[in-house]
Amino acid sequence: MAANYLEAQEGLSRKDFFYRIKVCRKESRESGLWLRLLEIGPDLGVKGERDALVREADELKRILCAIAGKDDTGD
């Protein structure tokens, strides 16, 4: 996701910027999914860390959704 966000910042056009932001949004959803599917065993410290990462992925997704919502190109 980070590489696509950097690419969005260097976007060649407004359309390119929003395309890359939407790719980032998709990747943040996928990251959250893989983290939720991760079997961590009985270690509560690892579970806490995983849960924090899931929350962070969700926060990033919400931020990217807000940015993508400003796209008036209709894509």
C-alpha cells in the first residue's frame, strides 16, 4: 500500500491520483482481512499487536475512502 500511496503523490494527473488512492484503499482492506485471518495462538501480546494492526488498517481504509470520495471523475 505504501508504494501505491507514494505513486499517488507523484500522480501524473488527477485521474491517476484517484486511481492510485483507490488501489491503496483496496490494499488496506486486504491487509485487514489477512491480519484478521492470521492464527496467532494463545499469546495475548501477539493478539493485542494483531488487533492494533487491524484497527490501523481500518483507519487507513477510512481515510482513503474519504479521499476517494472527493473524486469527481466518476470512476
